[in-house]
Amino acid sequence: MHQDKSKQPKPVEDGAREQSRTTLNSSDNSNNNHPSVAEGTNMLPQEVGKQKPRRVSDPVCGGDGPPVPPRRLKTRDFPLSVKRRRSGSAPERKVNCVLVGDGAVGKTSLIVSYTTNGYPTEYVPTAFDNFTAMVVVDGKPVRLQLCDMAGQDELERLRPLCYKNADVFLLCYSVVRPCSFRNLIDKWVPDIRLHCPGAPLVLVGTQLDLKEDVQVLIHLAQNQERPVDTEEGLRLAQELGAVSFAECSALTQKNLKDAFDSAILASIQQTDSSGVQQQRLTLRRKTPDKIKSLSETWWKKINCLMGEQSCEFK
């Protein structure tokens, strides 16, 4: 059967994407080459994208979105060996990460780019999709379950299916769609706080490669709007108590791994912290009973020595 060569995957330009994504260490963030945003915070450092502007998909937010140039699927070599668990290896942990945000902000593109090193060419509204990836944290395997949640209001009834098992949330907005940024505050965060009040949050600004796209900027100016500033994202992350903040691009993969790494580590730290607190609570519940029993035994011994009662005790 004849195949259209124009639809075949093409190799990515040298240096266009980050090659390593499978090994994740807790100390990686401390060795980041970027300068810190603010001392004493755990916010990820941000830089304005310098690569050629490109578009993930045609966004729709209260009207027609900015024009989108056509893009072809891009693929890269991916080490399949990292997906296989060796026999006798340590038991894997599970992290359920849920991506929320308005439709067409690029949530699916983030997942596809992160897990397959590919890039979707067309925008298809998501109803409810699950993706699985294997990563390694401090030498231990972790199964990362990624839930791509529907952003459209008509699919609102499907959201609780993702909320109930969520360990961490990626709050996604497009840096070139201010309405998606505002909807995080007005719509998505209250919904998450209602269903999963204790889950850690990672704020992610998507489609960073479009922040300097001339056509997109013209379209925004015609609607008396502008891209969302990095400072606005940092401020919102601090107000929400997010564990980290990153502006990234699914196309160039700039800061993409940082965003998912932060989510994985935040979930693991939350789980470990909850386990320690539960052990302490259990110990506190048992300790008063032991002290009470010990006090009663010694009181009986004292009374026995004083001859006030029979010396029958254990």
C-alpha cells in the first residue's frame, strides 16, 4: 500500500529537545543550571523562550483563537528499555497525576511529548484519557499515571472520575490565552479544593513557544489582550501555595521535564509525609493506654506494701 511520505515522522533538529527523561532524582532540582527565582522558595526558574515560535493547536476561548501554522508529527529516539522492569527489582510506587485546565491549552500535547517524545498535529477535544509512563526516582521505579481531563464545560460530569484517585494536580493554562489563566482562579482551583483539598498543585504555563509569535501577538492586540507574564504566574503560584511553577512548551520541550518532575516529587513527598504522620498518630493513641496500665500496676504495688489491699496483681 502506498503511504504518503509527508505524514511520516521526521527527526528533530539537533538540540531542539531534551534527550533524558527517564531518571529522576530528588537532588536534580538543586543542580539546575538556571538561577533561582527567589531565595527560600521552591519555584522553578523561568526563561522566555528563544526558539522559533510555533503553535500546538488552534485554541478556542470565548471566540476564535490565534491563527495556527500547520505542523507535522515530530519523533525522537526513545529508550524502550526504561519501560521494562527487571525481575527482582524493587516494587514500584504509583503516582496519579491529573492535568486540569481549559480545553485546547495543550494538556494532551504535554503528555504526548513527555511520554512518547512525539507531538500531535491536530487538536481533538479530550473526554477522558489515561496515559502511563515508567520513571525512576532515586533508583526506585515509579509508575506515573497521567489523567488527561476534559476541559469543556459539557464534559464536567466526567471530572470526578479523575479527582477521586488524584495524588497531584498540574494546573494548566496557555500563556497566550489570558482567559485560561483567569479560569484557573474562578473555576478549576475551587473545584479541586472541593474534591481534593490536600493534593499538591503544580502551576504550568503551556505553549511557551508562542509567546513571541507575531501572528498570535497581533491577534491578542486586536482583542485588547496580551500574553500572561511570568510574574503573574509566579504570583498566582504563591497565592495558591503551589509546590512549583513552570512555563513550558510541548513542542520544544523547554521546561517540560521540570514540570512533571516537580509533580512526581511532590506526590512522593506528600505520601511519605502522610505515612509518617499516620505512624505518629497511631503511636500517640497507643501511648496513653500503656501509661495508664503501667500506673495502675504500680499503684497496686504501693498499696500492697502499705497493707491496704491484697497483693494480687500482675
